[in-house]
Amino acid sequence: MKLDSNWFVEEVGGLAVSIKIRDKVHDEQSAYQHIEVYETEAFGYLLTLDGATMLTSRDNFIYHEMLSHPALFTHSDPKNVVIVGGGDCGTLREVLKHPEVKEVTLVELDERVTRVSEKFFPELCESNSDPRVQFHFGDGIQWMAEARAESVDVIALDTTDPVGHAARLFSPQFYRDCLNVLRVGGIVVAQSESPILNLELIKNIRLAMAEAGAQDIMTLSFPQCTYPSGWWSVTMARKGQGFDGFREADAMRKSFETRYYNAKVHAACLVLPEFMQEAFREERQGFV
Amino acid sequence: MKLDSNWFVEEVGGLAVSIKIRDKVHDEQSAYQHIEVYETEAFGYLLTLDGATMLTSRDNFIYHEMLSHPALFTHSDPKNVVIVGGGDCGTLREVLKHPEVKEVTLVELDERVTRVSEKFFPELCESNSDPRVQFHFGDGIQWMAEARAESVDVIALDTTDPVGHAARLFSPQFYRDCLNVLRVGGIVVAQSESPILNLELIKNIRLAMAEAGAQDIMTLSFPQCTYPSGWWSVTMARKGQGFDGFREADAMRKSFETRYYNAKVHAACLVLPEFMQEAFREERQGFV
């Protein structure tokens, strides 16, 4: 078959994911990027930035849950959380489900992403007026360089792909600033692209985190059908201590609902298939 | 972006996966179906049947390993194995890696699929002359109806999508014939499509297996980036006993190489996310 013009197409490495659209309902050039929203045939609304899929109404729950809950249930007492990027507020909503969290700062470059999300993804923005939230619309790199040392427990890097401006959010210098802002035992968790299309990139993220001084690093994966390859990952790095399990009992009796994450999913998502183990073994050998 | 004519496109439910092609290298109308092979930009060769992706050189290993090894390492002593479909011989190759297996019968409707695979996917056919293999080119439904009762340990249903002729391979009557052919403790394992696009179909497969008399049923999932949604599943049903773990020690010291499967992956792939647990809970309530 051929795809007519009623499809949004994203191509990476000889593989394309396409989503059938009914209509474009928003089109805006902000100060930073091209923001578009489509009404799709089967996935609700679709938000794209500079032509890359950010999220759809139907399947964003997996990404947002998996960027939030594994890190938060790994930390022993996550009180202060910072989200960099994530202007759609889906990660913010998941983070705020944790009663231990006392304060969340969302540092998003482009306020327009949040305003557009409030209109088309109100379900993701339902907790935006929670008194624990502070919005800071500005540069995440600058924010992190100037933030108080040892003041944060979990930093979630809910960024776009590592191209253009966002590339610096994947650099050793930025991770060093993140680790500086974390308390000991703190965790920085970054979206880290597709295990099958971007394995070298994941290795580079892990190397950069190690170079920045992280004590321990873990990559987990999950399905995400509207992202290239349908398989996605996040990578967690910890300051000053190793990853030694997670708060499994708390995850089992969590006080909130999820649609993908649960305590068993937490353990399972950390298991690496053979080819990823192999790739990360080489990486460690490179260090010795 | 738009996709030009140099892309193979498969669409399911408002989502499309496309693979960039360099050339069509085989095009044949067999007695049963339209067989095409493409040379792709980044995924090696691509085999399609009636316009649906069967496999690519690059990522078929995940599907073939996950259809084979979880079932074979769950059975206590898999001596006799039957594969229905699977004419590309990728599942056959994985099954033959198990030294316990004494005999494998591959029942494929269309001999041309095997002949074409021998040409374009020789790596999948490398074990075809193993003395333990018997090829039977004919109808799997008829074969199963006529096979000797209690003569087989594992049946792998490596089928196309449940449309047209293949729909009968997802029916209670066919599963009943499979269970009849299995010894007590035997396992029938079926490819069961995408958890996010075809959840109702997976529920129907599970219901049909239960209706056919299976004692226990389990669905597992894995990434498969060239199949619709990039996320796929297989469903296992057992005759006369429940699923109570697997031969974990044997899987840990397996005598052969894999690229996706390992003992920890085995345990992890069985973990169901919340929305699938929810769907299968309803199913059980429907039974009471």
C-alpha cells in the first residue's frame, strides 16, 4: 500500500512509524520550534515538535509512567524532584502521584508547549495547579548550572531527541551539573531513545554519565508504539551509591493507579536481552 | 515528511510501519499467496506474504527466539516438537538448538516459502538438513486432525495473521486438535499479535484455548520493530497441568547462543503490564 497525505510520518534509520490523521488542529512556530497538533484516526491527539512525535493521547501513558515510577520507587525518599523538558506535563502528573514528593520544579524551555498541552491534553495537565509544583520556563542547562548543590533527589530528563539545542542535554557537562544538584543517593533519569535503532547512542549516554561521575548506571526498556521502532528506553544514573533494588513493597501497595507500571514490571523492565548485555559489557571493558 | 515509492508499508488500525527498500528481488504468486522479497536499506532482506511483513534479516531473531525458547524451557523434557507454519525455518533453527529435542516436524502449507527462504535467508535454514527434521508441506489443520494422540511435547504455531485461511488456526477446534496431539504437560505456543493493537484478539485466543480444554494459559510479550506497533506477543497453553515456573537452571547454562532470550528475559517477558492484567481479569470473570 501507499500512504496518502493523511498520515504523519517519522523516519529513523530506514524504518518509519506513521499515524493516520484526520486533521491538523494546531500549527504554530514558537520562539523555539514548530509545534503541531493533529487529530488522529485511532490515537487521539498527536503532538509533534519540529516534525518529531512527542506523544499521542492513547499511548503516552507508558512513556510517562516508565520515566517516573522506576526512578521514584528506587529512591528511598524522593522529596524534591526536577523535570527538565516535559512541557506536556505528563511526567509531572505521574511524579505528583507519589505522596512522598514535596516539591517538583518543571524546567521547560518553551512555555507554548505547556499552553498547547493544556488545551489538547487536559488529562496530562490535571495536576498543574498542585501546590507542590513550580513552573520555570527557561533553559534547563542554565537552570542546572545555577541550582543549589545537593538540593534534589530525582531529576527526570524528559527531553526531545539529542539533536540541535537538546544535544547539550546529553553531554557529560550537563550530567555533571545534574549530579552536583543531586543529594547523595539521588537519581538522574533520562529518556534514552530506541534500544534497537540507537544502541550506540545509549552506550554514549551511559559513558557520558559515567564520565560525569555517576556511581552506578542502569538502562530499562518498554514498548512505545508511536516512537520509532516501537521500543524505547530510559537510563538512570545514581550519585554516590549503587542501585540495590527498589522499594518493592511500596510499589506493590502504591496508593495510585497506573496502566503500565507495577512492581513486577519494575523488576522486569530492568532485564536486558543478550545483545544489550553484550553491548554494555564492551562499554565496561572500554573503561578498564 | 512523505514516503516515496521506495518504502514497504504495512498498516494496522491507524498505525503504519514502513521499511525503506532498495529493490524488489523476488516476486511470485504461489498456489497459496503472493510471495515478495525486498532488499532493504537497513534491515537486510524483507519477506512479505500477501503484503504483510513476515520477517527481516535484522530483527527476526527476537520473534523466533521468543516463540521457541520460553515454551521449550518450560516443558520438562521436550522430545517431539511440531511447528505449524514457519516455512522460513527461523523457528525450526531455534528449536533444533535444544539437545533434548529428538524430532521436529515442520508442517508448512506452502513449500515455496521454504524454497525462497533458502535463497534469501540461508542463515535461518542452516539446520534444515539436521537428521531430526521432517518437512511436511501440506495443510496444518488436516495434519493436526489426523496426527496420533499424545505423541508431541511442544507445538509452535508460527502462523500468519488470523485472516483468510489462517483464521482457522486460531479456532477452538484447531486448539482442541493440538491438545489432543500433545502429551500431558505438553505446550502449544501461538504467535498472538500486538498487545496494544490487538488486545481483543489476544483475549479471544486465550478464550479459545480455554474452551478447547487447556489447563493453563500464559501470554508473554517482546519488542519486534518491523511488526505493526513494534510490540508482539505469543500465548502458551498447557495440557493437563499448570505453568509452574520453567527450567531456569537449564536456561541459565544453555548450550547455545541467543541474541535476545536468556533466563532472566524468560521470567521478565511473562510479566504483564497493568492494562493487560486488567483485560485478562475480565476474561476470567467471564468464565465464572
